[in-house]
Amino acid sequence: MEQTFDTALDGHERARLGARAAEAARRLAGEDVAAVALTWVDVSGITRTKTVPVGRLEHAATWGVGMSPVFDVFLLDDSIVSGRHIGGPVGDLRLHPDLDRLVPLAALPGWAHAPANRYAQDGAVHPLDARAVLRRETGRLAAAGWTVKTALEIEWAVSATAEEFTPACHGPAYGMTRVSELAGYLRALLTALDRTGVSVEQLHPEYAAGQYELSVAAEDPVGAADTAVLVRETIRAVTLEHGMHASFSPKVVAGSVGNGGHVHLSLWREDTGDGPANAMAGGTGPCAMTDAGQAFAAGILDRLPALLAIGAPAVASYLRLVPSHWAGAFACWGLENRETALRFVTGAQGERDRAANLEVKCFDGAANPYLALAALLAAGRSGLEAGLTLPDPVEVDPAGLTDGERSARGIRPLPASLADAVAVFEDDAVLRDALGEAVTDTVAAVRRGEIALFDGATPQEIAAATRWRH
């Protein structure tokens, strides 16, 4: 029986979870697992954790593990701001492991991992629990007969040192040389992910120095966000085991290409009578989208400026989000166009009914994956409800058009700073309703805190301070 985390915990549910956890603990102990890391991702996009010995897993599942709500207003340097809903030393939450996602960590022998769900002491779901926010948005789509398959790409850069960034390999972008240089490391990474149950679809060297990208199979939104956290922490552990350091920062080195956190989404109808159907294919709309697929995409495109406060949430994000760097700096869409913020991917001819999807290119590795997906689903849902249509696709690099040409085609530059993105975000009623007042206010407070933290800093200083935090 699957866990549910959308309602308050009562005595019956606590007892059931405790019994499941006791059984899981016996299995883990038999596999020489000593500790379980319970993780959550804060508003700054940093994975935080509390650990329990495997013998305490039953208690943690039944009663939770205490933590302060103040972590939601931590900045990336661990300084603390305050919002209207969160701030200060008073209060307590309870972390409950999701036993359906409990897995031994092949990259950290003797350890297991479970994403945590956050409750108040009385068992009520906490309003800033990002997993709960995402489940709520998934449920709203499901109520209308829709599901979403999604996956997050992981980009990272490997350094030989933990001080300045020193590329651990020197081969050319996308070159086999770079695979050969770190073949043992990459093999160990793929082996660890396979043993942890992650379905990797591809791995390749990327454009920037020492940079790689890994793609995984699409899942339901909560599962995809869980997998993104698991993959990142596996990469970090394997990299350290090999005497190197991994950076997932949006801008590892000022002036160089940064790490993206591209999100792939496809919208599916479940009640067709012939099995699930991909709304991004088989229709009469642009690029063979159905009307629903087009509306979902148009909803996301329409709200991209506000979505950046969630998906490109760091000051360093705007060092990455520049034209002609495949970062998607303009609010437009295009068929297989890697310079548009929304790229439409058809897949190979013959599998488009399964493979067609949207890629959001303007998001990066500083994003909380649960909040990022929740915001994207809300934007897509708003497009569905309004029956939106897409403008004409853009088939060139938008930066190569004149201002007048872009204006005539409705191509808008995305916000060029975090401050601009936050201002649009706070005015967006759809995202406010989807995320809730507590999340909206806390996101804005944390973003303003980071803006103040880096006020007057140079790009080099911003990159250095952000490099190892995510």
C-alpha cells in the first residue's frame, strides 16, 4: 500500500507507517546499512538533511524527526532572513521518510536515502512542504483527467580542487577524449546509479570545461523531483570518492557557460479508452500537438518571466541566462531550437507518440525541483483552462533578430535579473494560488535576501560564492 501525504497523520496512519518502517529497517540492517539520510530541498535549492540510525527508522516514520522551520529562509551562505510566515528560532516541524522512495545508496555504502515529507507536530501537512505542493498540483491535473511525465536533466562540472575551479579533464566539448580522461569515474557513476535503481538514458560531455550532462527516464512529477535529488547526491558522492569535486552551480566560472537544469514535460490523457495518449503528438496543432498539448505549452510560455523566480532562483542564474548560450534567454518557443526558452522536442520519427515533449531551457541547477515542477504544472494547467494557443514558432536564434523584428513576433526577453523576476512572480495570481501564500512570500523573501547578499558583487565574486553550494 502506497503512502499518502496529502492529509493529516492520524493514529492509524502512524501505526501503519511504523510497521512498514520496522520491516524496511530489518531489510536494510541485513544489507549492512547503518544510517538513513532524510532529505528535503530548501527554498534556495540546497538539499538539507537529518540522519537517523537504521534502528530509529520506525520511530522516524511514526513520529517524525524534529527540525526548525527556519531552514526555509536560509540563504545559500547559511545566513537567515525572515518572511511573514517563517523566520526566527521558535517552532518545530517533523520530517517523515517517504518509505516508497527509501533506497540504499550505492555511492555511500552503509547509507540509505529517503526524501522527507514535512508535517507540523499535530500531523498537519506543513504549508512549505514542497513535495506536498507538487502533489497538490499533480492532483489538480489528475482531477481533470491529465497526467504529466517529466524528467530533469542534470549538468555539473568536475574540478580537481575544492578552492578555485580547476577542470578535472581537458578534452573538447562533447569529445570522446573527455570520456576517456575520466572513464573510471563515469563508469563508477553509472554503476552506482544503476544499483540505486535510477534509469539513466544517456551521459555525455557538455560544452563548458569539465562539464557533463546526464539524462534519466521520465516519471511522475514527484518521482522525477525525487530522482533529481538522488542523482545529484550520487554524483557528488562518486566525485568525492574519486578525489574530485562537483559543481551544479548555474555559473561555475564567470564568463563561461553555466549549468542548466532543463526540464522535460509531456502531457498525457488517461481516459482515452485506448490507453494513455500523449497530448504533445497526434494532433492538428503546431508540430502535431493536440489542442490540449498546445494550450499546456502556451500556459508555460505565457508565465515564463514569473516562473524564473522559481526555476532560475539565484543571482548567479542571471550570469548564465544570456543570449546565444543555449540558455533560452527569450520567452519564445521553437521546434528543436535550443535558443528558445521553450524547445519542442519531437523525438525520432516512429516514436513521436511516446517521445514528443517540451523542454524548458531557462531553468538551472539552483532550483528546488519540487517547486519548479509545481510552478510549471500550474502554468500549464492555467493554459489548459484558458484554451491558450501558441504564437508562431521561432526558427532562428532570437538574439539575431532586431528589436523591431522580435517585437513584431511577440518575442520578449526574459528578466535579466533576479529582482526583475521576483517582481513579476509576486504579481502572478496563478502561481500564488498554486504555491500558496506561505510559499510565495517565503520565496520572495529568500530571493530578496540573496539579492542583498550580492549587492555590489562582481560576476567573479558571485560565481565563487555560489560554486559549491548547490
